[in-house]
Amino acid sequence: MAGLGPIGLGALHAATRGWGIPLMALAALLVPQMWACVLASRDRHVLDGRRHTP
């Protein structure tokens, strides 16, 4: 999926003939990406809160 980013950005640039809309799209995609990073970087472990007996 990440490989489609540059192609999509280039297609959006070609369609709009400018960088304004593509940069706004990148800024809009930054918000959910930051939220996902915050959630992924929480100090948690898979087995937290469960009793694990080997």
C-alpha cells in the first residue's frame, strides 16, 4: 500500500496541475497516521493483566 502513495500523489499533482491539493491531502492523511502511532507506541505488553503459567 505504501508504494501507491507516490503514484497517487503524482497522479493528483498531474490532475490538479499544482502542489496545493496534493500537499493538503498529505496533511489530511497525517492526522490518522499520528493517531495510529500514538496508539501503537503505548507502553503495553501482550501478556499484561493475564496470569501466565509456563
